[in-house]
Amino acid sequence: MIFMKFYYTTKTDGLGGRIKQITSDFIVSEIGADYRTSVKYLPDKRIEELDWQKIFSEKENYEQLLLDMEKNNLSTTSAISQLSRFLRVSKKRVGYAGLKDKRAITSQRVSVFEPTLERLSKFYFKNIKVYNPQWSSKRIDIGDLKQNEFIVTIRQITGKSKDDIKEAIDSCIFQIVNKGLLNYFGEQRFGGLREVTHVVGKHLLRKDYRSAVMAYLTQESPGEDELLAIARKELSEDLNFGKHASNFPDKSGYESIMLNHLAKNPDDFLGAIKALPKSIQYLFIHAYQAYLFNELINLRFENGFGVEAIEGDVVRDGSVLLPLFGFQSSFSEGKAGELERHLLESEGVSFSDFYNQEYSVLSSKGEFRPMTTRVYDFKLLDISEDELNQEELPGSLKVKVSFTLDKGEYATVLLRELIKRENI
């Protein structure tokens, strides 16, 4: 399956450039119903000393300790794994409101059920900071997240003056304010560089568990770590799960979890999926739903409709709602329904495929998502010399911007409108 293209709603010239050259170029903080986090210490500031003895003396009858957690160049699941391993508690005891970008510096609120003073007071991991403790009776969960705030640096901008850049940004944001931002799912939902998560999801919908697992383990991607690429190729050729279980060079650990299960149970491919954390299992089906959603946006552009409402559309708050297909979905009326039927027929899937009687985790009822969304509090913070790239790109500039998006929306979609490049 080849990943789709993205369309633009703005007509401005792109800035060019790239994001995430270094992790501090992409900073993400959370805004919850009753909290707001910010990045304070990473990558290199020392955290203030906390009086953990006093903090635990104030515990009273509370079971949950809320903490701000900063991480640098780690996925949320990897950071939670490191934290739970050090605290010697199950990962199920750690609550969080949303997954944050890996190649970034991010801050989010987490909760830990019944941590011990002895372990928490000694916690140290180079790329994780925890602080701002508060006892609570309530666990942090997905519904607590409202918005994410981003501070992003775009580097390697060439051939443009500062005035050109400011004019292009102002015009682009003006058009987005008037038309809305296309609410595409970003590449993070599809596994980032590998873009494999939705491929696995489609195999799981068809209950082809072997193909799902083998896609996750062996699908190679341009630009992936060389050792990983070699290991994937060897595994696809020899299918020796036991041999690769102990030395597969993945950093997430998910491939190793699957391989260890298959080393003992070579034909139990559904079991290999079940061995993964539940949060990862859910992602596969959701990623395929997201893939279909993005493709539905593209179909509308290819048929000349763009963001305008057409016959059969449901419109809410000025935005067309498009389906995230599931087993309770039904086709829209009119032209909207024709596009939906065409998409599912071309993919060879049906609504009923989203129900898995054998394993309900791999089921989804379906819902709706707005085709366009809003950008809040956009600010152009700085235009200056790009100090990291003067040798290769003399005179290149960098731009720093900040903005806020509702939960479940992707900064890369806005940045793509500014940069006008598929690969950013």
C-alpha cells in the first residue's frame, strides 16, 4: 500500500525548508481541562531539587500522584516504559492523556498509582524529567487532553528575504483562518518513517494475522536504520523467529515482543499481536481508519469538490463531517455516499470487517471527524539566521512559530501548508 498525497487549501508560495533537524526544533506542551504543561528543563537544564519526603507526608488517602513529564527524543510509550521500569510498577499504573511526538521535546501530565518514596526520589533518566507533583484521587486519562501547544523551528529556508517570509506566512495563515485547515491525520499516525501501521491495520481487519505481523516485522523503509533494514530482510528470508528474538535491533521493543512470542508459538500470529501493549494494538485499526479518512479528503479534491459541502454531507459548526469508518457506519446519501462507496470498494473492505468477534480490541464502531479544523493563537516568533546550516547553505534562514491545535490534530499538516513540500 502506497501512502497518499496531501492537498493544500492555501495558494501561497511555500517557504521550503525542513523541520525537526534537532529535537528542540519541535516543542509540544499539553493543555488539559484543569492543567497546562510547558517545557522547562530539557534538553540541558538541571531540575530543581524536590522534597519528596514532604510530598509523601502529604499523601493522605490519595492513590494517584500527578506529575509533569518532559521527554526528549522518546515516544510516549518508551518514556512510560522507562518510568514504570525504574519505579518497579506496571505500565498499567501510569496514566497519560495523549501520545506525543518522538523526535521532539515534549511535556505532558501523567499519573502514577501508588508510587513509593524510595524509588521516585531516586528517579533519573537522561532524557526524562518528572516534577510538579500533586496527589489526586483521579488518574490522568485520554479524555483529559483538550489541546496541544507547539513551538516549531523551520530551518534551511533559502532564496527568500525576511520580508518575503513574513508576507508568505501572513498570507497563508489568513487563508487558513478563512477556509480552515485540512484535518488530515499526520504521518505519526501511520508509523512515521515506516508508514506501516495502517498496513498492519488493514491485514487485521481481514483477520490475516500472519500478514499483519510479518508486515510489522519485515516491511522495510527508505532511510531506516541500516541494522534494522538488514534484520528485517533476513527475517523475511529465513523466518527464524527464535534466532532473531534475542538480537533484533529495534529500539521500541515491540518487534522483540512479537518475536519472543513467535519463538515459542510459531503459528500464533494473533497471539503476537496480543502480546503488544493494548495502546499499540488499538493504533493499528485506528491507523487504517485514519488512512481511509485522508483518502476520502483526497477523493473530494480529485473530484473538484475541495472543502465545500456536497449532497449528502453532514455539516457541523461550518465544517463538513467525514466518517471514520467502523462496523456501525452507514453510507451517506447523494454524492458524498458515492465517494465513500468508491473508496471502500477500491480498498476491498466493508463496514462489517471492522468487527472482530474473536478479539474485540481489533474492532471499532466508527465515528465522524471534521474535514477542516481551526488553528489557535498562531504567532510568528522569530526570523533569523539558521546557525546550524550556514556551511552547507550560506545565508539560509530559520523561522520560529507557535500555535495551538485541538487534540487529535497534527502540527505537520499546518507546517506542510507553510512549507509546501510533501516530505518535511
